[in-house]
Amino acid sequence: QLGKTLVSHFGNQMNWNVLGADVIVDPSSNENDTIVQQSKGMKAYIPLPQDGSVADLSVALYRGVSNYLSPNNTKSASLDAIVCASGGWMGDVNKFDFLQHSINDNEGLEDIDLEEEYMRESSEVCEHMMRVNYYPIVAGGMIGPT
């Protein structure tokens, strides 16, 4: 919601050149439709790889911004700002619940190290949080100086 609000405010109300970029395409509309983009306040939309690394996101964002700012683009303009409204949430793994659930599901499987599985599950939560909160900030920050 924050991203949509910022796009609408900066694009429609402030008349800024707004490029949208996200790993998720709004399933209720066709993001490639110029009329839909402009009604939301966007001049263009840059799709980003959903499970991409920092490098993948940075390169995709760089290419999209470069194409938009290219002298060959009839909509060519400068950017007024780079605003990142990324975010997501995933709660920590509750160790007690995880162990209870794992014990109940894996009775008789002595070769499973539950502590190791708990570490793996907890690390996946950290990785997800980095992917949705930190990586987009880094990718956006790398575009600024270019």
C-alpha cells in the first residue's frame, strides 16, 4: 500500500517522473498497459526478478532506468528522486513449536537433527527478510550515482 500511495502522490499530485519497480506484478491489472501506469502515476514499470540476488535486482533496475533515461526514448527525462518503499514481514520461528511439530511429524526418524532443521528454518526467515527489505534498498542505492 505504501508504494501505491507514494506513486500516486509523486506521480499524479506532484507531477514527478515516477518509474515503478517491483518483484510482484499487480494481478488485478496489466502493469504493461500505459494507461493503467499513468492512472497510477507511473511513467514506466520495471519488473524485477522475484527471487533475485542483490546483483540480479541491481542489474534489472539499472537496465530499466537506463532504458527510460535513454536519449532514444521519447519519454526520456530525469529522475526527481529514488524512493524505496519495499518491505515485508515474516515472524521468527518459535523454537518450542517447531520442535514439537517436528517431533510429532517425524516419529521414528532418528537420523533427523532437529536442532539443525531449526537452524535451517530460522536462517531461511533471515534470508527472506534480507531479500524483501535490504536487497531492494541496496539495488536502489546503486542506481543513484549512475
